[in-house]
Amino acid sequence: MIRVAIVTISDSCAQGRREDVSGPTIAQMLPRESFEVCEKRIVPDDRAVIAAELTRLADQAGMDLVLTTGGTGLGPRDITPEATTSVCERMVPGFGEVMRLQGLQKTPNAVLSRGIAGLRGRTLIVNLPGSARAVRECLELILDILPHALEMLHGGGHEPKEPRP
């Protein structure tokens, strides 16, 4: 079972001025037979707070996967990618690349998304956009890849290579 945390990053949701719809959208999309949502958090658009929460979820809570939503655009407080980069040891650029490339087929605004993915220890962190529709579209693109990515991260998923002659 893949242990998942969902982190909504939004000043207005953290202050109770707006309802979080993106976080619940993520939770609804994850197949229950392979993903267990262990934690759901809402944090403000504050780099130190985001970084601390991602670190806690990876290091103390032992999550396999952390999916963030929000803070990936061009707004002055959209700093989720920077906070994610600050806590990751290795980056996994393919996730952001495929979400932007495929998203471009639906809207030219997809190129404005700055979401990234990276690894902290044995945890994969993936930034998703903030709108429920964009979350749905992006998560659909990567959902089938996540189990294999996590299997590889945890040491499996590699076929033995034949020795060279």
C-alpha cells in the first residue's frame, strides 16, 4: 500500500476564506486498493512553512508520496516549487514536463505552471496545480506511473541486466 499525504498550499484556504476543493479531488482520484491517504494538510503560501511540512511528511511521517496542490503559478506568493526544491535531494523532471506538455493540448496557459517533482529520502514529492480541473487533468497523466516510480525508489522495479560480452 502506498502511503500518501496531500498538502493544499493556499493562503485563502489556510485562513478559512475559501474551501479546499483540489485536495479532496486528489483523494477521490487515488485508487483505494493501492493508495492510502494518511494525512491531509492545508498550509499558507509560505516557503518556510511548506518546506517544514514537506520535510516532516518525508522524514517523520514516512510518507511514500506527497502530492501538493497550489502555489505553482506566477503569482507573487506562488513559491511551492522553490520550497519543494529546497527540501529535495534529487529532482524528477519528467513529471512536470509531461504535465505541462500534455496540458498544452488543452490550454496554452499550461506553460505557466511551474510544478516540479523530487525525492527526499524514500519519499516522492509531486507538485500539482491549484485548480480542481487542472489537478484532475495532471493527476490522470501521472497516476499510472506513480506505483512504478515508488517501487524503483524503494529499490525494486529494475530488471537484472545481462552481463556484457
